[in-house]
Amino acid sequence: MSGARVLLAGASGTLGRALIPALDAAGYQVIALTRPQARASLTPLARHLAEVREAQVTAPETLAGVCDGFDIVLSAVGITRQRDG
């Protein structure tokens, strides 16, 4: 499905940063989804990205419609600490 639009959640993490150039090399249009405070970590990979979007997976209000219009949605999200409630 070369040329497909891929939303990669957790793009700024270790796995996400490894997937970005691989997806780009395979011909996918990569859109990174990352936390606002982690956006700068994607700067070295900018040439592989079509776009960077911001959301917080632990804040549902930031996720409304975030997956709309994509052919593929991948999650490389790793939540290491979470507070319920």
C-alpha cells in the first residue's frame, strides 16, 4: 500500500523514531503524532515526515478525530507512568 497515509502515534519514542525512516523508505506518507513537549525530538527526522501533529493519549479530549482520513494507524505508544482519575 505504498503512498498510503500513515498516522504513527508515539512517534517521538524509541520505537516510533525507528519506524519513521523505515516507513518513509517503504513509500508511506508518515504523519507523526506526538506529545507537545516531545515535538522537538522529531526535528532530526523531519525529512522523513509529511507532518507532525500533537495530542496526548492520556487526555481523550485531544484525540477527537485524530485518526480521521488515514489509511493506516500505527501505535508505538509506551505509557510508563499513569495516574488514574
